[in-house]
Amino acid sequence: MNFKIIETERLFLRPVLETDVQDFFELDSNPKVHIFLENKPVKTLIESEAMVASILQQYKTYGLGRLVLIDKVTNGFIGWSGLKYEENLRKEFSYYDLGYRLKEQFWGKGYATEAAIASLNYGFSILKLQEIGAAADVNHIASNSILNKIGMPFIETFEYKGELCNWYNLKKPSL
Ligand SMILES: CC(C)(COP(=O)(O)OP(=O)(O)OC[C@H]1O[C@@H](n2cnc3c(N)ncnc32)[C@H](O)[C@@H]1OP(=O)(O)O)[C@@H](O)C(=O)NCCC(=O)NCCS
């Protein structure tokens, strides 16, 4: 995989490495991180190894995948954001999904918004995607506010595992 590292004002977005497992575990073992993600925080490092492996597999299969967010000042792991080829969320179709997940101590500082904007730009300009989708539980105020703020058009609601979600889809902006 030959990703360029993406740079924003405060962040680097770099490919996931096998050595990130411990940070993924710290992120995903926090129940608060999983409130709108089916409430299933991980309990073992093995689950985080599987998560890292699935992202590395996305890189190989689709040439894209979630990227780790690094604080440019401290070099520390903040979380992940970026794109994923999503085959399981919508029953009717697969799509390129924009997502983000941050360690709790980094919430509320605008990092997810900053990473999401960079991910959209990367998807359209470098990967030449035609459209990018995103989904958020209707009650997830932070995520819906990010998607509105970055200009993702709301399309419809849909149900996923008994939860009502908002569906957003942005077409590649024409020049
Ligand atoms: C969702 C998540 C990524 C947000 O990250 P973040 O860096 O805190 O987000 P940002 O700071 O960029 O933006 C959050 C926005 O939501 C707003 N917001 C958050 N909680 C809010 C609330 N309860 N009421 C009103 N607005 C709220 C913030 O004010 C901010 O908007 P603003 O920039 O206009 O002030 C983070 O909380 C997270 O990782 N959660 C766990 C994983 C997750 O749920 N991922 C998304 C699944 S769809």
C-alpha cells in the first residue's frame, strides 16, 4: 500500500500499523466510545488485532481504508478517521463510508471535523471517488453535527439492527 500521509492544520492521517493494536484497544475498550456503535466495547487485545487486520485487508483489497490520526505536536495517537468500502451497513448497496472514532480525551476539540474534511478531499481529489456516504444514529448529536457542518447532504433515514440512522451522501463536487 502506497498511501501519502495526509496533513491538516493539527493532524497527520497515516496508514494503520500492526504496532497500533494497543492504541486501538485503549480506544475501543472504552464503553463511552461505543454508545452509538452497538454498545459492544472490546474486551481483549485479540479483538483489536482483528480490527487492525481488517483495516490492513481493506488497504490491499480496495486501495483505501481508515487512517490513524496523529497529533502533530505530541506525535500521539488520537484515533482514526477516513474512508472504508462498506458492504454491510446498507442492505441495498455498498458504498465508500466516511467515519471517525477518537479516544475520549480528544473529543470536543474539532479533530473529527478536521479529519473528516481532509478525508473527503482525499477521496474526491486523490482517489477520484464519485460519491462518499456516511451514517450516524439519529440520536448521535456530535456525529450528525459534524456531517452537517462538512456539507454532507442528508438523504434519508434507515434502520440498522433496530436503530434509526441518518444517511448522508455527497457526490463529487464538479469543478
Ligand atoms: C463522534 C466523535 C468522533 C466526535 O469527535 P469530536 O472531535 O469531538 O468532534 P468535533 O469536535 O469535530 O465536532 C463535534 C461537534 O458536535 C457538537 N456536539 C457534540 N456533542 C453535542 C451535544 N451534546 N449537543 C450539541 N452539539 C454537540 C460539538 O459542539 C461540535 O460542533 P461545533 O464544532 O459546531 O461546536 C467522537 O465523539 C467519538 O469518537 N465518539 C465515539 C465514536 C463514534 O461515535 N463515532 C461516530 C460514529 S457515527
